[in-house]
Amino acid sequence: MGLSRRTFSILAGTTALGFTLGGSIGTSPNASASRSVPTGPAPAPPAADGRGHTVGFDRYSLLVDGRRLVLWSGEMHPFRLPSPSLWRDVLQKMRAHGYNAVSVYVSWNYHSAAPGRYDFTGVRDLDLFLRTAAETGLYVILRPGPYINAEIDGGGFPGWLTATEGHARTSDPAYLKYADEWLSQVNAIAARHLFTRGTGSVLLYQIENEYDAYVTEPAGRDYMSHLYKKVRADGIDVPLFHNDKGRNGHWTPGSFDTGGEKGHWLYGFDSYPEPAQVPPDWGRFGAGGARGGATASPKTPGFMPEFGGGWFDPWGGVEFQGKGYAESRRTRDAAYERRFYLTNLANGITLHNVYMTFGGTSWGWLPAPVVYTSYDYGAAFDEGRNATAKLAPMHQIGHLLGRQPDFAKLKRAAAVKPADDRITAYHLTNPDTGAHVYVLRNDSTERVTTSLPDTDFDVPVSVPARDARLLTTDMALGQRKLRFSTVQPLFCLTAGRQDIAVFAGPYGEIAQVVLDCPEEPEATRLDAEGAWVYDRGLLRVTAPLGVGGLTRVRVEGGGHERPLLLFFADDATSLRLWPYDTPSGSVLVYGPALVRDVTLRGDTVHLTGDTIGETGLEVWGPRGAARVTWNGGSVRTRLSCTESLLAERPLPGVRPVPLPSLAGGWRRRAENPEAEPDFDDSRWTAAERKTSYSITPVPEGQPVLFADDYGFHYGDVWYRGHFTAAAEDLESVSLAYSTGTQGLLMAWLDGEPLGTHRMPVPDNDTARKGSWAATATFAVPKKPRDKDADAHAHAHAHVPAPTPARVLSVLVRRMQHDQDGTALDTHKVARGLTAVTFKGASPEVRWRVQGEAMPDPVRGPQNNGGLYGEREGWHLPGFGDGDWKTAELPRAGRRQGVTWYRRDFRLAVDPGTDASIGLTLDDDPARAYRVQIFLNGWNLGQYINDVGPQHTFVLPNGILRTRGANTLALAVLSDGTTPSGPGEVRLTLLGAAAGGVPVEPVASPGR
């Protein structure tokens, strides 16, 4: 990334060829193994079925129980959704939209507050997440690091690791001791969920993350070898892999010692192309460069552990010019996805993971300095768990790959040159099934219609501007064969006594599907828009897409027993079609906004799912299916002419969701007593250390002031320096500090504000080196003469007046640790004060430091910083704020320091409604202040009014009591130079659906 691990420009890449995985988890290597692999349907969705399974691969694809599997995966991070009930919601939505796998980072810092202390309970319950994934029918790609990056604090390293010896991400034994401790914890859980053992769905396991340091040096090779052997020793027997930072050929099979184990290592590489780029070829089927491609890993399948499903946004909205993630979703839209993802498929990528598919929230002090709270990412599911228009290509490609075996083994076929050279064409074929696949890509800014000479296409094909299209010929559609189509096949399934084939494309296009029919069939128009003609063994069916919803044509006879239903859908309509496999046969549902689950019991099809607006419901199922329920309620149906069960009445939509106003009812209290000269800091930690493991040098002659060295790793940290100096001698004080971008420092001398200094935003090159450091210099005002000292001088003219004691108080807002993407220990760059110097005097200073209190046992170590109100529990529900002052919003105080605002509110959302609700803050951007947002004690984000771009913060259901009382607390930090708010504070409905999943309250202990 521009400021971390990913890159703004695409790097050279590799795809693979391959052999079968050997040993206990696969079949023995065999050069001809790919020819003996069955060409039938993909393996059934994974489950904890108690039966052992094999996982292998050859150069084309994964082999699961001997069958080819194209992995179509989406990334989500449980730590970015702190409500375990909602994990099921997102996973069900992913599976319904065509994903067959979920990729997850496991973040070390999220689970460990101190060496030897690990928490996998509550919102950190990895075991629960893995169980839920298996119950949902998704494979899991597990990625526990030890380093993960992920735009998270320290790249996932725990704060306490900054104060330990050892060079991280190398074979340094001091570091490996801690890394092994972490992996032992994770692997003990992962081993209980391995697909190979039939106890879960963990299919692949990643070691480290985008590790491009020390590739040719022993420190790097030994490190990777150690991690490999450690993971295997912990019982992880699925294929292992690493994600190369680009198509560099780093860490290919054989590049490090695996203890004699062969054939168990996959090569993968990441890519984050810019929307304006021409999608690159990776070298297997296209014209890739000398690095990567087949020359990098010729015996493993094409694997992209991360491919851009959006992009992260820095503070200030710099990447998207202040427009935030809406702009990311606009520039990396559905057309971007089709253009790049289909190019990847055409280049032999059969393991494809989209980063991110659900981005979520970097709540509390989880985010790395480069990003703000929202990690929406412009992903296919937004931060409020809502489906976006970007899902159409994922839905269409995912269901196609999952149901058509032709795509798991593709070879380059004879080149095709379109008549219009603005179209790039890829021609691939499956040698086992005889199907041909064409990817047509249009990189121009105009729609292009062209012919395809020397192919079965005898009509022009159109590709929209900066978009792509996947077309097939000679592909089986149930009992029949497709000669060609001008739009993409979505899927084909058999429901009862008929085959159903669905084709999808842009709204308004005229689609043409041509079937091989040696005998003239009987075609029936089921909707007014469909048309057909039979001529010399070909049935040509045409239909407009999206006009009136779904267009249907039935084809019967022609030498085949089963009828074929042809469905034509535009992109929006395709997102209302839900194929689902059950032990009794396939089911297809049309109508609702989401179908979560389908179960057949007796003659009844039980459906669960969501509706937004009022919608029809139509169900095609196995023979004998005669009844339908929806979310537990019986649905009255009739049998249609297509043998579907058609609801006689529409399903209801979601009811309105009323939200209370937050304008009144606030209570206010100012804090930072730490700035007062008589504040008792005797129980604070004395800053007396002389050495540090930080890579920041300790100034000569000064004590270590780095907050991490004293056990304070997250959020704000206070310093109080006690010294004596003559008032007339002291001219200024210079405070060197380090915070990460957007950090700041505030200082007081003897209780009087000296001022605030904000960390300059560094350029990209400086940021990569972790150089978020600055020096704040404040003039020291002359202290008024002390009357007692004057009286002493008159009474004892021969005795010098005592030098007054002084107190320098400093608050540092840290923005967390650098990510160490280059393995230079930059996560150990100091945070907090680093040096203090005076002009006009050289006093000896006795420093004390105070940060966060003991970690919240439920909310975890990143929930709280060191503000006075946090240490005293002002953010917690049930805190006694009855003596606080009342306040109305908007408010415009002017004060250097922290002021807290609290109020309660109640919600009464209907039990059958899944409402996603956010908190929105708005104010004059000229006002310089920032807010920590606490809901029921959970720190859900940081708002910076004069920086932005984020104004709305998601309040996850479970933490948010949608039927009950909630406590909202805002800690407002202001520099005193401008009026500070909060201004307008309101609840915002981000989305709502009738349905959802049952949500258990997340534990939110109070005072």
C-alpha cells in the first residue's frame, strides 16, 4: 500500500501449474493426476461432518476429495465487527452471493494484553467464528501472521512487544519465543477446525504476511522455515502458503527448508491495481514478464490471496479528496471488478480472494496511524453490513464458478482477434469438458460492439466502456449444450424435473442464447419479451434484460427428457436469484433481497432471509416440494406453469425505524485535573529508565520517556515533570514527541496552558519510514512574583529566596504504532514524549507518567487510553453523572483540554427488523477538536472535526441495544484556539431489512 504493505501500482505476478499435494492430506504426486480428476460438480459446501477429507492441488486448481475446486473468497476480519452474532449475518450474505470461502486475519494485539496472557472469549472468540463459518458452509483461509499488517496498530503486533528485545520478523530467538507463544494459542484453536479432519472448514493457512525483507538472507529464510515447522508441529495439516507482496516470485516452493516435506506449499501473490490501469496479464496464459508467472511456481495453481476489492482511505480523505469510501466504491465499482477479476480468471487464477469484501470498523485504538476509524474500504458489503451494487459481478462470477466445473481446469486456446482492436480477447478451453471460455475486455471509454471471427459467435457482441464480459461456447446446460451466448451465464441447476439456466448482463441489452438442437424443440414464451427461432439445428432465443424483471422461456423436447428453463436477468434482477443445494436436491428462490438458508423437511421448503421492500416469492425445488415457509411463517402458494411454488401475496417489506433525537438531555463535565500543579501523581509510574528496546534513540543525559517502556501502549498518555527553576531564567521549553499522523501534544506549566502542537502530516516517503515525530516549543510566560517570597526577602535579606517548585504537565494523543511492513522493527518507534529541553535554565526534572489503566477484561486492551475520565470510568454505563452540568447541543466551548458529554437514549426497533444504525457528528470544520465516541462503554471511534472525512460511525447491534437503553459518552479534546463542539449529534439509519439474524447482547459491564 502507499503507506503500508500494498502498492499503488500493480507489480509483476505469477500464476502456477502444479502437482498434487502429497502425504496424509492429499494424493501422491503424479504428473498425470490432472487427467484423472473427475470433471463433475465441485465438492459440496464444507461442514463439520466428522469425516476426513483430502486437500490437494495441481497446476490448475485445488483438489478437494479428488474434485476440482475454484476458490472464490472474500476477506472479513472478526476483530472489525465486535458483535459475534453479526459474524453469521455477514458470512451468510457472502455465501448467498456466491462466495465459497472467507479469508480472515487473526490479530495478535487483539488477543494479548501482556506476555503469556491471551483472551479468546467474547468478541475475541475465534473458536465461535470458525464454527459459524463451517455452519454457514464456507471454507476458511486462516491468516494469523504473526505479522498481518491490515492497517492495524503495529501491523498486529501487541503493544507490549515494543518493549521486548529481539528483531521482529526474523529468526532472532528472542522474537521467536514470543511468536511461538502466539502461534501455539491460535493453532490450538485452528487444529479443532481443520477441514481435513472433518471438524471444521479451515482449508488453507497463511504464514507471515507480504514478507519481502531478507528474502535471500538467512534471517529471512530461517524465519520462514521456523514458522512452517512450528505450524506443522502444532498439527495444522492443510496446505500452507504465503502472500508475496507482488508478483515477485518470493517464497515459492523450495525457497526455504520445510523439514523435508514437499508438495504442501502454495505460492500466492497480492495485487491492488489502480482503476485507471489496464488489467495486467500474470504470465500463465497472457504475456507476463520474466518474473513470476509460470517461471515462479510452475506446479501450483494461480493464487491471489489478496486482490483489491476497494482501497483504504487516510485521514483527511486524501486518497479520495475528502469524499471517503463512497468515492472508493465509485471508482472501484462493479465494472472495475468485472474487468480485473475476469482478467485474473483468464490468466489462470483459480484461488481468488477479494480484500476487502466486508471491511468493518477499526474501533477503539485498533487502527494504524494511516487510517481513521472506518475500514469500509469501498467493499461489496458496506460498513453497515448492507449489500451494494458492487455485488453483482461477485454474485454472478461466484455462482458460475461454483456450479460449472469447466472453469477449474482451463488451458489457453487458439488466439482470437476481435474485429475491433479496442477489445482484448482471451480464449481458454477445458480439455476435459470441451467447453470454451472467452473473456472480452474493453479498456476504452466507449461501448464497443464487435464481431469475433473464427469462433462460433455469428452475431456481434457488445462490451460496455471500461468493462468486461465472460462468454462461453460448448458448455453443458443440464442435458443440453450451449452453442454460444452474448451475455454471461450465471448458473445452471436441476430443480425437480427440469433444468434451469440463468443468463445475466446490463439492463436493457438484448441477450441471445443459442442452443444445439439436432431436433426441433418446443419453445414456450413465459413472459411477453422472449422470442426464438429454430434454424438448421440451432435454437436462437432472444430477450431484453431487466424489462419487467425476469424473462423466461421454456424449451422442451428436441431429443431430451428434461425441459430447460432459460431465465434472463439484468444485474439488479440477478441479485434476487438465490440457488441453494440441499441433501434432497437443488432449490432456486426468486424475489427476496436475501435468502440466508434453505432447508427441506418433508414436503416443505423452509426459507430464511431478508426483505427490504415488498416483494414476490417464487421457489423451484425438488419433486415433492409443495409448501413454503418464510422466516418461520407459512406462505400460501400456488403451482405455476414453470412448476414453481409462487406466493399468492407479496412478502412484506421492512417497517419504518424511528430514531430518537439526541439534541437535548446531555450532561457535561470538564476534566484534565492532571494539569493542575497540586494534582497528586504520587501513584504514577516514575520515568527513571535509562535504556530502551525502542529503535528511537534515548537522548543523552535524559531518562526514557517512551510510554511503551512503562506499560502504556494505547491512546492518550500524561506526563508530569517536577523541577525547580527561577522564574526569570526559564524562557522556553521544547517537547520532542512521536505519535503517528494526526497526533498532538498539549502542555501546561503550573496549571496554565502553554499551547497545543499538532503532528504535521508527513509525505508518503517519510511515513513509510515511520517518521511521525516533531518538536513543540513553547515560550514560558514570566511567573508573577510570589508575595510570600517577597516577604521572606524583606525579613531575611541575607538569605536567598527559595527557588519555586514548578510542574510541567503534558498530554500526548498517540495515534498508535507503525506497522513495520519492511521488517525494520518500526513498530518499536517510540510513542509519547521522547525528549525535553529548556532554554534559559537547565533544571533537573523528575518525571512521572500515566496512561491507560488495567485493560478492560471484556472490551480488551485497545478500548481505553489514559484520559482521566477513562481511568475513572466516565465512559461506562451506570456511572453516576447526576452532579454533572446540563448541556444542550450544539455547544461551543473554548478550553484547552478534555470535556465529557454523556446522555442515555432508548431504541424500540421491531424484533423482526435488522436495523443498522450509526452516530453522525457535524460541525463547522473551522473548529479544531476531536471526539472519542463511547457507546455502552465501548470505544467505537475517533472523530476529528477539522480533518475528517468520517462523520458517521457505525454502532454495531449487540453493543447497541436496539430494544432498550443505551449510554453514549463523548470525550471532546480541544486545543482552545477555536470554539469546540460537539455540534450536531444524531442517530442515522444506515440500512434496514425485515429478517436478519438473532443478535445476542454483547457484554457491556458498567461502573
